[in-house]
Amino acid sequence: MKRLILASKSEVRASLLRSAGVVFDTASPGVDEDAAKTELAHVSPREIAGDLADRKALALTQYGASDGLVIGADQTLEYEGRLFDKAESLEDARARLWLLRGRTHNLHAAVSLARQGVVLWRETVTVSLTMRDFSDAWLDGYLARNPQVLSSVGCYQLEGEGVQLFSRIDGDYFAILGLPLVGLLEALRHEGALPQ
């Protein structure tokens, strides 16, 4: 089997791959996401997710991982055409969730596979999520119990209490967690990184 590297320090992404029986190493891609988003300000949030996934995968193929396959991944949140970054504080998270309350937004999750400076495959999956009209008191309690939401672009973690924020979800569960897994596994089999 070919060496496989996940260009991410995300424990959620690593856990998804491990749970699927994939053997891999991890490394930080060292991509300046803020600079990239500034450079890509003229394209859609969906395209930004795909471009960042490519950049992360390519960064490691150029710096010491040229002998293996590299997985890059990124996720963006879009509401009314606007790109949202991770909240910087619980106050920012509260404002974000208050804005999205009772409304529908999109998460775009992209994953790329690269080797020797070439992107071999990429998939971008969009999930539509509708938040319920929760009370201010519930929101304050949720944030007090879940300060780790700052690590998520949506200020929620669907695998935990964050699922209670929603009244409807349309799309791939794995994409919400940040890694469209089913398509990735098929691509890894195609590239000889997993058994057929």
C-alpha cells in the first residue's frame, strides 16, 4: 500500500479516517489560510474550500512527502453568499448563532488527494443546515457548556450537543464533520492506497 498523509491536525478528521480502518500519518500543511482567503476573495465560499484543500495537499507533496499520497481538506460556511471564518470569542460565536437562528446556511467541505505536486482528485460536498428558533437562554447555556465550539467554523459540533441547534439537515454527515469520507475512500482505493 502507498504511504498516506493527512495534511491536517484536526482530531475529528483523523478520527474519521481511523474509524474507517485507514492507516495514515498526519502533518501540518503550513498553509496561511487568511492570506489565501484574501487572495481568493473574488470566488465563492464553495470554491475557496476546494482551493484550500488543494493547497494543503500540495504543500506537503512539495516538502518531504513526495513519495506518498496526501489528503488535504477544508470547510467553509456560507450564509447569504457571505463567507464566515471561525469565531474568535464566545461573544462572536453567540452573534454567529443568533444570526443563523431560524435560518438555513451551507457548509462546503472539500477534500483533495495529491501526489508529487499534482492534485489527482478533489470532491466538494455542500450540506444545507437549518437552525431551529432556539431561545436566548438556551443559546447562552449551550455556549457555557461547549466552549470548544470555537474550533468549528459553524460554532457547533454535530457529534455532540450542537445537533440540538438544528431543525433540518440535508446532506452528508461526514461532510459536516469536515471530511467527505465516502468519496475519499473510493479515491484512495482507485489510487492503490486501500485494498479493492
